[in-house]
Amino acid sequence: MAKGGKMLETILETVLSLKETVSSLDKRVGSVEESVDFIKENAVTRDEFQEEIKGIRSVMVTKDYLDEKMADFRGDMVIVMRKGDTKLRALVDILKHKRVLSEKDVTKLKRMEPFSAEML
């Protein structure tokens, strides 16, 4: 009977160990199920994602568009600067004619302009 009792005790210990393992696994599975449920509730569907991407693309600025606008802006700025340069040249000539500026001052001012006589 001692041999049978020992065997029964071993079986009982094994069953208890299995019960603890199953309980632990149940908790893990429950946690995984909660995570899966959360993902199901909060995940974006493929169709929703594609619609969002279409919306982003419709308002997105492309590199070509940006390059074109920058070139236009640069051209506009050159025109504005040339007009300012023309006015400055006229003012310098008027001040030279009225003998307010010396020839040395006129030369110095004309070299400082964005479009100096040397560049034109």
C-alpha cells in the first residue's frame, strides 16, 4: 500500500501542478483576449486608412509645385529689387548733380547696390 500511496501522492501533486498551470494560462489568455478586443475596437479599417491617405494627398504640396512657386517668388523679388535699384540710382544721380555727393561717394554707393553697374 505504501507504493500505491506514494504513486497516488505523485499523481495528486501532478494534478495540482497542472491545475496551477492551467489557471496561469487562463489568466494569460484572458489578458490576450482583452488586448485583442481593445485592438478590434480601436483599430482603423483599411478603407478608413485609405480614405485618410486620399485626404492627405489632396492637400499635400508636391516638390514640383513648391519648386515652381519658389522660382516665381524669386522672380518677383528680383523685379522688386530692380525697381528699388533704379530708384536708388536716380537718387544718387540727383544728389551728385546737386553736388551733395562727391564722385567718390557716388562710386561707393553704386558698388553697394544689389545690381551694381559692374554686374549689368
